[in-house]
Amino acid sequence: MARSNDSRRVKQHIIEEWTGKILTSLCIVLLVVTIFSMVYFVATKGLSSFFKNGISLAEMLGGTSWKPEGNPPMFGALPFIFGSFATSMLAAVISAPLSICAALFMVEIMPKLGKKVLQPAIELLAGIPSVVYGFVGLSVIVPLYRDIFPGQGLGILAGASVLSVMILPTMTSIATDALRALPAGLKEGSYALGATRWQTLSRTVIPTTLPALMTGVVLGMARAFGEALAVQMVIGNAPHIPNSLFQSTSTLTSVITLSMGNTVMGSIQNNVLWTLALILLLMTFVFVFIVRWLERRAIR
């Protein structure tokens, strides 16, 4: 009787194990097929403008004139590429010191207060819809910049200011996890040698966790690079390269969202927008590769 019960349990465990393996394998296959299908779809649509419509790659990546309805039509995407990189990098420059300082405060300086008050407040920012950020930027930041700086308040600085708040939770959470994973022996050894708290933070903690901190910065830039609605509301959406941070410009995501609904599927204008989407997708892959490289450095 006991042997029969044991054999039933063994069979049941085997069935459960194989069921779990099959379900997990199906989920992985579905995920891989979905990703490759998306990449294939965007790539075939995006490359049509070069192979089907005969647009020059140098003309698109290096051109500064965007006139899709002109005669002849011109598709210089350099202003949009510049606008995307400028807003993302400036947002990272603004948000990185704030996120690192917030993480240091929550982990090293006042962990109890930071964990109870500051961390929930920062995590709350991640749940706010992007349209709310854009509306606040349009109602508060743009008029503020209009009163202080020359111009209408719309531009790269306004877009970067909104994005810096949006990517703050991502960068702060990664920095917090990196600081909490730091071995306590490093800090104790620094204090044992007579170092002050500031010396320990600046010469031991931050250099040791720098690869992980940079991972958070890169992920924040990737988040900012793909944002559309909030930036679209405050950047001005002008298809030219600005001469200052206070002039209107546009980004890849803005021109795609504004123009995609006004084009016919298969037309040259539609294919060019898919090419811009392909550029966004390739930049996402670049950010992922950079993150993986930084993670390998952190492991070493």
C-alpha cells in the first residue's frame, strides 16, 4: 500500500514537472516569436522607403529639410534624431544627480525615513500617466520658461524637464538596489581606516556601484528616448534643428504620432514614418546592449 502511494506521488510530481516545463517552453516560444515578428514587421516596412521608394539613406539621416508633401518631397530626419537625443541626454543629465542623491539618502543617510517617505513618493511618480506630465509641463513649465528665458517656452529644455521627472523613478530604484546590494564590509573597512561618511560615500560606495548606477542612467535614457505624448505637448514640434534650448524642435516619436494617422498605408510618406520607427527600434537595441555591457562590468 505504501509503495503504491509513493509511486502515485512520483508520477504526480513527474506530471507536474513536465506540465510546468511545457507551459514555460510555450511561453518562451510565444515571446520569442512575438519579438521577432515585431522586428520583422517594422524592418520590412522601414526598409521599403530605401528599396521600394528609392530614398537615399544619407539623405534621410543627414538631411535637415522635412517636406513630405513637397515637390519633390524631402525626408530629412536629422532634426528629429537630434531632438530625440538632445532631450533624452539632457533629461538624463538633470535626473541622474537627483536619483543618485535620493538613493544615497534612502540607503546610507536616513534609511528609515527614506524607506517610509521618500521611496513611496518617488515610486508614485511612475504611476502617473504621461499625458498628466505633459499637461503639467504645458501649464507650469512652459509659462515659467517663457517668463524667464527668451522664446515661447516650448523647446528642448521644456521637454527635458518633463522627461527628467518621468525617468526619475526608474533611475532611483536601480540606484537604490545597487547601493543596498553593496557588501557591508566595504563601508565598515572604510570607517575602520578613519574615513568620514562623505569620504566613504564618494571614494568607496559610488565608485564600486558606478556600473550599476550607469545602468540606471542608460535605462532612464531609453525610457526618455521612446516617450511621445508628454514631449509632444511641450517641445513645439517644429521640424528643424534649434539654435538654443529654448527654440521649438521635434522628436522621432512626436513626428510619428502626429503624422501616422494622416498617411495612406504603402505610400512613401507612410514608409518613411516606418523608417523612423525602425530607427527608434534600433536605438532601443543599442540601449539594451549598453546595459548588458555595464552589467558585465559590474559582475567583474
